[in-house]
Amino acid sequence: MTILARTIEASRRYGDVLALDRVSLDIRAGELVGLLGPNGAGKSTLINLFVGLRRPTSGTVELLGGSPLDAAVRRGIGVTPQETGLPETLRVGEIVDFVSAHFPDREPKGELLARFGLDDLVKRQIGGLSGGQRRRLAVALAFAGKPRLVFLDEPTTGLDVEARRSLWEGIRSFHQDGGTVLLTSHYLEEIEALAERVVVVGSGRVLADDTVRAVRGIVGVRHVSLVADDLPELPGVLGTERAEGRISLMTTDPDQLVVELVRSGVPFSGLEIRPTTLEEAFLALTSKESAHV
Amino acid sequence: MSELIVAHTRYLLLEQLRVPIGLLAGALFPAISMVAFVVPLAGDDPQAATMATGSLMFFGAMSGALIGLSITVAQDREQPWNPYLRTLPAGPFPRFAGRILATLAVMLISVVPVLLVAVFFTEATTTPLRLLLGIVALMVGVVPFMLMGLFIGFLLTAKAAIAVSQVVFFPMAIVGGLLMPPAILPDFVEAISPFVPTRGVAEVLWAITAGTTPNVVALVSLAVWTVASAAGAVWAYRRDEGRRFS
């Protein structure tokens, strides 16, 4: 498959801070890649390298076979940064026209706005839009120039559930028509809903790069908690915590654990199974990483 | 490329015209000065009135160039919209050209009230050719002040730019003889007046519209200021690029 964008051993330093540490990543045509990681992991820095806002301190960044610093190369991409600060006094239609003017091949304004549920707001000034409408407009602008590859940095932050789903629809339809997407998110749910491939970054490095299911497996530790006096040895328990009369067991296979628990015949009550949060998953991955070093 | 410059200019102009208070601020002060001082004190003297009109038109234009440009450039740098624009397939040039053209356009609008007061309420007089030449001189004359505006705008935060540009602007306007003609400036002010860049531009404007002979020292110092401002603007631009986009 064609590689649309790649970094080779790319590092980026801001003063004393190493934001990206020898990252090598390929984005292939037709992929929908989710970039997952806690704040400060290097997600935005990676995107800034891909879209030409920053240069790598060392290593290479390639975009559509050229350099992201070349304006002509950027005709093939669309970008939604984390913050856009759309100019308040302009109207929705004007801003779309303005952004479209940069591209040789343009999405018709009406269709673009309709795809993101903004078609009745063409004449509205940006200053009069709600936060969710602004965010959807910012995402819509990434698609104005019929890009082959879009970079969406936390596209749905601050949106309610309904707006988030309609935005997901817009992104999916672009992908179904052959478009390639790199998106970052805090939400595992969002990555699961959209992406096929997940790249987990932490402390400027790629910690995992795999299918959604596989990463889910790596980070998919569950908490099984219950009230019981004493427990026998159970298989697959990664860790045990006791707090306020409850016992909390961590496992990658909660089903098997519960089966074994019932078989053991030990009396228990108040069984709860809860997925680990993304934060816990990140911590697990990051600590594994540092354990290797 | 030219299509992009048009697109950027159009949007920057829309932005400025929809907040007309900025436009008014540049036009109002010189127009009020015309009505309050020039009309009663020099309105009957064709040459004095013509010179004062030129001075105050330049005063308004210069405020757009120096104060207006420095603030908008500094504000641009603080908005996340600015790095977003850099991801679009265009270098920084169309944006920059658009900013300069929009500033020139706003500047031309802001000198109109002074011109109207001069035409209707004073004996100021000139020929159409001289007026046209005067306006051309005005547009060329603001170049060093635009460069100063860029220097301040690329160097400072928006809040600091507001203060610093005014602190630079008013002394230069007064010492350069834009508010009071050189004839009535105190001696020590008149002694340093040729060394501020405003005086050089004023000398050219007076020569064109009212037929006076320009002061050579003022013209030379204007050239020196222009070169120095250009160097400062380039330096500040590169410094900003290096900080935000390298």
C-alpha cells in the first residue's frame, strides 16, 4: 500500500524538553489511524511535524512523497488543530470560501456544510455559533480542499454525545470514500468507534502500534471487585487490592476469573466488573515501557 | 498566488470593516483636530491650511500604519487561527501581503474625513495632480511606519504593542510638526525635528501640495530611518518565525 505520510526516527526537542523521541511511523493510503496518549505525550507535536508547522530536530518527515514544508505538497491534506480560534466577525460561508480558495480542487460549499450539519448556518457569524458548532465547522474546514489525508487533533473535544456521533459520521463517510485519516483523541471509545489501527504514544515514544482489538488487549485490564472474607488462589490475577471491605482483583480475563471464583465455592457478594480507564491503561503501558529500560 | 492574496486581503478587510470602531479611531482624531484648530486658526490662509491638511492626513495614515499594524500583527501571533493558516497550502506571503494591503485600504479610508473638512471649511487649495501626487507620497511615506509597526508587532505581545506603538507614535507626530507647523514649534523641538522620520514625510507632502522647499536633513534622516526600520522588521519577523515555526 502507498505510504502517504511517514516519520523516520523523528525527534523533536523544545529547549530541554524532548517532545518526540525517535518516532518512526507510516500512515498508509486508506487507513484510519487513531493516535492515543495522555496530555503531553507528543501527539500534537507529531501532527505539527506532519503538517509542516514544526521541523524535526533530527530524523525525517515525509508527506505525500515530499516535504510538509512545501506548500504545494500540503494541497493534499486537511487539518483541524486542537484549537482553531476561528475569526469571530466572519460568516460561516465566508470562512469556507476563504479556506477553499487555497485548494485547486474544492468541495462544494453546500455539500461540505451539509455533511457536518451546518448547512443552515451559512450566513451566521462565527461569533454567534455555539462551541459545538464551531468545532464542527473547524473539522469541516479540513475537508474543504478534497484532501487525500486529514489530520484531526482531538476533533470532538467539548462536543455533546449527539454532535460527536454526527461528526463521527462525517469522518467515516470520508474514510469510506477512500480518504485517509490520522486523528488524536483522549477517548478510547472514540478511537474504537472510528479507527482500525491505534498508535499509543507516551513520553514522546510509540508504545504500541496495532489493531484496535490488540491494543484493547494490551490495555484491557479489568477490575473485578467483590465482598468476601477470604479468597483462594485464582488464575490470571495480576494484582489484588483491598479497600473498605472490598477486594479488587485485576485481570485480563474477567470471565474466566468469575467462573473459577464460582467453582471454588467461596461465598461472596456485590460482584462488579469494571474496565480500566484510559488513564490506568496509559499508566500500565508507560510503566511497562520504563520497566524494559 | 494573486488569487490567494485577494482572498486574504478580502477576509482581513471584512474583519476590520465589521469592527468599525478601529476605523473611526484612526479617522476621528485628525478630523477633530482639523475642525478644532485648523479651521479657526489657519482656515483663511490657503498655504497654512493646505500644509495642515497634508500633515493631518498623514497623521491619520501613520496611526493606521504604526499603531494599527503593530496591534493586528501582535494579535495575529496570539491566535491559534494563525498557525492553522500556516497548514493551508500557501506560504506566509499571501497572508502578509493581505495584511499590508488591508492596512493601506483602511488608511486611505481614514484620511477622507480630513480631506472633506479641508475642502468644505478651509481655504486649503491644490491642483488635482498635486492631490494625486500627495496621496501617492502618503502611501509611500507610511512605509517606514509600517516597518516600525511590523517590528513592534512581531516583537511584542498585543498588550505591549498597544502601549509601545502609542508611546512611539505621539512624540514622533508632535516633534515632526504634524500637529503644530514647524513655524510655531519651540526652538529646541524644531532643532531635533528634522531627525524624526515624520518630518521627512511631512516635508515631501508640503512640497508637493503647498509648493514649499523640503529640508534636506529631514529627507536624509527619513532614508536612514527607513533602512533601520526595515532591518528591524526583518529581524523581528525571523525571530518570530524561528520561535513559532521551526
